[in-house]
Amino acid sequence: MIHFAYPVVLGGLLLLPFPWWWRRRGQRQRAVPFPSLQFGRVARWRRSVRWWSGLLEMVLGVVLVVALAGPYRAERVELFDDPGIDVMLVLDVSLSMLADDFSPDRLTALRDTARAFLERSASHRVGIVLFAGEAFVQCPLTTDGAILHDLLEGVTVYAIDQKRSGGTAIGNALLVAVDQLAAHRLEGEQARDQAVVLITDGESNLGLEPVLAAAYSKQEGMRLYLVGIGGDEPVEVFFEGERVGGDNPYLAVLDDAELQAVAEVGEGRYYRARDGDALDSIFAELARLESSPLEAREVEVRHYWTSSLTLLLFLLFAMRVVVTGLVLERPLS
């Protein structure tokens, strides 16, 4: 069914006969008719062309008025709204994340899995915090999945100066993430659920005590989810082809007890990922957190015929120019 964006414009169709009537009236009122000597005698077949030319003008006017009225085809589409939640991904980028007990290493596995998490969390607003000895916001909360995917490429150990800021500051990272969520909550979204998802493979050895940050998270009413990533055995770590620690090599080992205590204080949950498959499963579960019931709404999608009518107008105008210039008003030869 055809609809019009500006139906009142269609009233212009009633005015189309007026120019034709005015032209005929002017021809009849001329006191001294005179021939157009510069033009040849109009042959009989040209008279019929003149009639068709008038009809072409009328059609051109009709198409122009219809085009100005904005014709479109309406389609009803049902959309589903899922309010989702605010999620801050807090990712460890310390040198221990280069351990190869995950393929090819822990950090790459984490980055790939986080990318899949974003694809499952299209309705969530997600931000990213990176930390080692320091913590910083790599991306504030956003629903722009393309931006988040691009920024995930920057989740490497080079995101932080490891010589100046090496180590693991879990408490500081939690504090930064909670502050980010609290700031957005103060912008009028008190009813929106918020969660912190922290992934690390190390024991906190710098900054604020993680249990204090967890208590702060609980006080702010935020969900806390901790993921410990690492195998059961200590693993040597290599950075730029050299063993970290030199002759006294550093062994990456996960401290489950500390992370479990942090989760308990924050009334959150703790997950242990010993391999890539376990990490995938954990993120799949996290993607379903606090899923709100889907709410359907129907919207109208309009498909305008602007391009087709513009092309038709151009063709009709070109035909009118050709008929007038080569037939009706062709000069004497």
C-alpha cells in the first residue's frame, strides 16, 4: 500500500490543468495572429506529436507533484529491546600473562575469548580497564561493538610500561572499574544493573588491598565476578625472547585463595580457568548474566521511492526537450 509523507502536496494535482488553460486563453485573445516565419509548416504528423507533447507535459507535472508528496511503502517491523547491564572488563596485562600454558599464551587466549564475549553481549554496555602495576581505563562504557573490538587489539603487555609499572595491582584495578560504573550510574541509570568482571593470573603485590576494593564494590551495589586464569603447575615466562628473571626465573602461579577471598568479601563469584575451553565456558556464562526479559515493540520502516521517481522525472524531461527541439520547433532547413 502506498503512503505519502506530505499528502497535502497532492492538492497540486488540481492545479495542473491551469497552465494549459491559461496558454489556450492567451492564444485566443491575441488581436492579430501572425505566423512564426522562422519555423517550417507543421506537417499533419507533427500535429499529433504536439498533442502527445501536451500529454507528456501533463504526465511530467503529475510525476513531479507525486514525487514532492514523498510516496513510500510502509513495513511494520518488530524489534526486541533488552536493557542489558553495564559491564567493566578488567584485564590483567602483566608479563605473567605471556605464560604459554594457554595457546599461544594466556593473554592472547583471553583477548580472543573477550572478543567472543562482546559478540554474545550486544545488549550490554561494556568498558575495558587494563592493569599491571598500574590501572587505567582503555575504553569507557559504550555499546559500540566495533570500537571495543578494535581496542581489544591493544590489549597487550605493551599497553603498560612493564619496567616502570610491572607487577599486579588487583585492588587498584577494581577501584578504577567501580568508580567508572558509579560515575555512569550517577547519570540517571540507577535501575541498570552493573557488574565488574576481573580476569587475572597473578597474586596482587602492589597498591590497594583487593579485599578493600571488593568491599567498596559491594557497598556500591555492584556485581563482582573474578576469573583466575592459569594451569595447576608454575610456568616460566619469556618476554621478547628472554626468560623473565634471568638466572632466577620468575614462575607464574595463580593464587586461588586470594581471589576466592576477594569474591567472598564482595559477595561475588569466582571462576577458575585452567585451559582455553574452560575460559570459553566461563565467558559464555558471563555473557548471560543478569539477562533481562525481552520486550517487543513494533516500529514502521519506510521505503521511499525517491530514486525511482527522480530517474523517471529526468527521462520525461529529456523526452520533452527532444520532442520540442527536434519536432515542434525545428528551424527551417
